[in-house]
Amino acid sequence: MQIPNDSLREFVTGLAKQHGVRYTTFDRVFDRVFRREVGWDDTERMIVALRRRNVIDGATMTTLMARYFAELAAKRTPLMK
């Protein structure tokens, strides 16, 4: 699988649609029961859902998260220069 360095939200959404994966009510309950609700956005939740359904492996999940976080950080405006 070729993982892009940018536009990760679109890549993850497309991958989820291709495999019929959604972040469901079950996922939300599971996260609450195991206290995993840490303020993730929809893309982060979808990456986890892809992993839970074995669409991606752990290494791919780590790469997707790291690149997504880097993309988000690059878009932020620095508060101090």
C-alpha cells in the first residue's frame, strides 16, 4: 500500500469506503468502556477502525497516524516565533 505524505484525511476516508469500514456506535462504546476517548478527530478514529477490522496492520496504522499528525502540525500557525 502506497501511503501519501499529505491529504491523509482523504486517503483514509477512501480506504475506509473501499473496505466498507465505519466508526460505529460499537466503537464509541468500546472506547468509553476502555477509557480510550482522548479527543480523537474523525480521521484518527477511522484509522483505528481500519486497524480493528484488520484492513491495515499495526505498522501501517502507526505510519498513517504519524503522517496525519505531521500534516496537522504543518497546517497550524505557530503561536510564537
